[in-house]
Amino acid sequence: MSILDLLLASGQRVRAMPIRRSPMPSFISSQVADARRFYLDPLFASGGDLMVVCGGWERCSADYQIRRERFPYLTLELVAGGSGSLEMDGRSQAISRGTVFAYGPGVRHVITTDPQDRLSKYFVNFSGRSALTAMRAAGLAPGACHAVMAVDEVQAVFEQLLVTGRRGTKAAGRIAALQVEILLLMIAEARVPAATRTQQAFQTFTRCRAYLEEHYLTVGTAEEAADACHVAPAYLSRLFMRFAGQTPYRFLMRLKMNHAATLLEEGRLIVREVADVFRMDPFHFSRAFKRVHGLSPMGFLKTRQELDDVAAPALKSRR
């Protein structure tokens, strides 16, 4: 018999114990209309250098204004929607969808929403010995503010971070730390350069890259792409080396061979027929495929078949 049973049997009144709720950390704003957040248990936190403390998504209320003289953690924020203003260390600028900014200990900051176009934004707070080094390597030292081009991709990583944090498993701390590292790398690659001349070059690059991504099945050479994009072939090459770290032809061939791998994997076309799709003779196609994937088309198919053979018994046993 439990203690509760004894008390009930004796006729004594049993008073319910009040439930103590953990208070929200003082650095979390209450001026929000909606929010999804997570707080990692210190027991589950990463044992590595970068440790995620908390993070989330917030839709600001019309009177949202955060004014902080200091902050205990390194922080990365992404504006997902709306508009407002950001002041860091006395420098003020407008913020809107695609703006990413970072702050931390010693960085005074004020974040204000436009009441007619309220901000919605993601944030993650973290600390650790290597965290500051990683931020600086990504061009996001505390006090930095940039725009990113691939907003949807960066936002997707923040969403996945939310899923990880709210799941709260034993491995959540380590997984979240790795996701923040991925965020920093993605932002470093996707952020828009600051200088006006560099911005113009970057915009031309993204226009040319988008053209190749849309027309790679019909474009045969980098010169054709340059002509279609109204830029000189040499300039196109410089743009890709500067912003993508590879030639436009290599980028084009990677797009083609990734699609070729998909066609081969689906099994509807043989190697010669896939080569015909790209208007290439089988020998040239095989060399190009191996240069990208490290395997010939036949080697790729053999590897896929071996993987399928290994997986088949396991799938059969589940039925």
C-alpha cells in the first residue's frame, strides 16, 4: 500500500502539490505573437567545442523591440519574413527576409519590427571554445550582418534544427551542434558580397548559374551558356572560378552527369541511350561520367545492383 492509500484510508484530506513550471530564460523575449522554441538539457548538451543552448522561431508582436547592452551567448538570427531595423554597436540598417546577423557577449544591439510588417525570424544561441572561430571563418563574427541568396535552403536547416532540439534525445546536443556548423557553412557560401561592384558580379553569376541549372540538357558548352547569358566566355569563367570554385564547363558537366546517374538508376534506359540524351558518343559519355562520379556508368550500375542485392533480404524479412 502506498503512502497515498494510507492517507486516503485514514480520512485525511490530501492537498495537491502545486506544479512548478520552469521559468523562461530572461534573455528570451516575451514580445512575440507566436513562437516555437527548444531548450537543450545541459545533461544532453554536446561534449564538443560548440554547444547549442536554445533556439527557435518567433513571430514578433507589433510592439516588438529588443534592446540589449550585453548577451550571454553567441547568436545567429535569420529573418524569414516581415521587415524592421537592426542596430549593432551604433550602426543601424534595415532588415527583411534573407537578412542574417550575429551578436554575442559585448555586442550592444537593438532589434525593432515594423508594426505594419511584423518580423518573423529564426535564432540559435550557442557557446563553446571553437564557436567564435567558426563564426569568423564564415564571415559572421558578432556584429556582422549580411543578406543571403538561398534563403529557403538556410531556413530549411533552421527548421531541422528546431526538430532536433524539440525532440530532446540524448544525441540532440551533438546533432544540433553539427547543424549549426552546417548553417555557418551554408551562410558563408550563400551570403551576398558587401561591395557594390562585387554584388553586381555576384548577381551576374547567379543569373548565369540559374540559366545552366535550367537548360543543362540542351547546353553543350560553356561558350553557348555565355552567349545565351550575354557575357564573354572569359568573364563567365572568371565568375565561376570566383564564386563557385570551378569552371562553368565543370559545373555544367556535373549537372548533366547527376541527371545521367538518375536515368541509369531508374533502369529505363541503357548506357548508350543515356549518352544519346546528352548528344554524346558512349565513349565520351563514359569518360565524363567517371570524371564526375569516380565510376564508369557500368561500374555505377554494378555498385547499385550490389547494394540492392544486400538490401533485398532485409526488406523481405520485414514483410
